[in-house]
Amino acid sequence: MLFESSLRRELARAFGAALVVILTVVLTMALVRTLRQASRGEVDPQALLLFLTYALIGQLGVVLTVALLVAVVATLARLQRDHEWIIWRTCGISLTRLARPVVRVAWPIWLAVGALALLAAPWAQQQRDELRQRYEQRGDLQRVTPGQFQESADGRRVLFIDRNAEADRSGRHIFVSGTQPDGSLTVITARAGELHRDERGTWLTLHEGQRWQRSADGQQRELAQFERHMLRLADAAPPELELRRRSATPTWRLLSRGDAADQAELAWRVGLALSAINLTLLGLTATAAQPRMGRAGHLMFMLLAFVVYYNLLGATQGWASRGLGDPWMLALALHGGVAALTLGWIAWRDHGGLRRLPRGALAC
């Protein structure tokens, strides 16, 4: 039918344009955040592009949801601005009939959001955690940027090194300032140093330098020169990296657990897919039911609804993880309530809110 085919084409074009714009914004924000983490020594600068890719995969489900919501609202607002919606309503097109082409365009995107939430996003988070932990477990000599003061992984040591360009395991003009657990301060300077590892951890061997130490109360100070001094930078790494964040746990593993926090995380992932469906239908209904708001008004209203919905989704996850309610009952109350509100609004607009057209209305 002419109505459905033209609407599907316009929705597809609007979705593509919105996706490009939102992806550009999200990618820029992720790049700035990743660069800031790299400058603080939390991310390996050599793996910056890989880390940014994983971060984008983790956010892609929300990006697709927002792009679809913007496409639906912008398309229907354009129909109302050009008075096309009035013509189609005169021909007997109802909101239920209008939802048909929208669902045909949206269902592959809904499936993509579900696959990203359940499979791709946890995998991407796991890869990000592994990259970060591997970088944190590297020696401080490898983590430091030549010519810059850099804090160590444990936060109790500051290093400065002019690294030899020909070998990453040696350096010159080394400065080390560290705070001991008892509060004493140690400052070491050396002409050169070498990095090596053994079964006990990572060590830095310093040559031709001096060591200055001050006690925690500031009463005792010691200054000593050395020809050779060994400094431990890191303990031996465990054989396997331990992933602590629950968001990086695979979905199949969450299904086999009965912990409330694990079930809350699983309900959150399923809720991301359900929220994409509810927000699309809610945007369709709200835009068609309020023709006088204009495109900007519709977008602001639906973006506010999106923020409220996702805040409620995060709140239900927090309540369920703390044992304040069953995660699936809370998810059913939230998503089922929004779905019932949307479907009820559609039914009211089609059957109760507007006068039904007579049987002899113009057929299009």
C-alpha cells in the first residue's frame, strides 16, 4: 500500500540520519573520556583504538534505541506539519494501522538491541576489563611516558624516566618518589636502570644514584649513595585475570546463578531490549496524539520520557541487587506498566478519544 511503503522509506532515511549524528556524538564523547583515562595511565595508549571500539560496542544498543525513537518522532512530526496525517486520518488510517509499518522497520533494530545487550555488550566489557588489568599489571617502567611524571598502579609511587628509544627494558635519568605503608617518604634518583622479571615479580635495577628517606614524623632523614639498587615495582601476576565487574559476566553464566545481584543484571539486559520496543510505540502514540506540539516539542518530550524510563530501569536494578524486591517482578511492573499505558493510549485514540468515521468515508 502507498501509505505503508512511503512511511517505511521515510522512517529508514530518518533512522539512518539520526544514527549517524548520534554515533558521532557518542564516539566523540567516548574518545575524550578514553584519552583522559590514557593520560592518567589507566589505559594503554597503544590499545586506544581497540579500547574505544569496545566502549562503542557497549553503548551501541542505547544508541540504536535513541536513533529509532528520534526517527519515529521526526517522521510523524513531519507528517503532522505538512498535514499529511490529517489526510490519512480522513482516509480511515488509525494508530493501530500506523503502527504496522513502524514495527516492520523497527523489529530488526529491536533484535539487534537484544543481541547487543545479551551477548555483545558483556563481551565488550570483558575485553575492556582485561585490557585495563593487563596494563595495570605491567611494570611501572613500561607504563610511564618518557619525559612525564607518572603515578604507579598502586598510587603510592611517582616515576620520571627518560627511556632509551632502542630498548623498552632500560632507561636513564630515573626519578622515583614513593610513600611507604608506615608513612615514610623515599626519593631515589639514578643515572640508569634496567627492568627484569622473575617468579617474585617485576624489578627495577638502578645504577649510580642516591636514596633519600624521611620518616613519617619528619624527625629522621637519611641520605645514601649506591652503585646498584633493586626496587620492586609489581608482584607476580596471577595466572588468570579476575574480572570483578558483574556487567562483564556472560549472560549464560548469569542464567546459572541464583544470586539476586546476578538476576538483577540479567533483568537489566532483558529490559534494554524491552525498553526499545516500549519507547518506539510510546513515541509513535505520543507524537500522533499531540499534533500541536511541533517537532521540537515532541523530541523534548520523548527524550525526557527516555531519561525517566532508563533511570527507573537502573533504579529497579539497584533495588533488586540489594534484595529489596524480586528482579523479574520489578521488571514486569516497569515494562508491563509502560506497555499497558501505551496500548491503552492507542486504543483510546482509535476508539474512544476521536469520533469514528462513518462507513461512507473516503477510501484511499
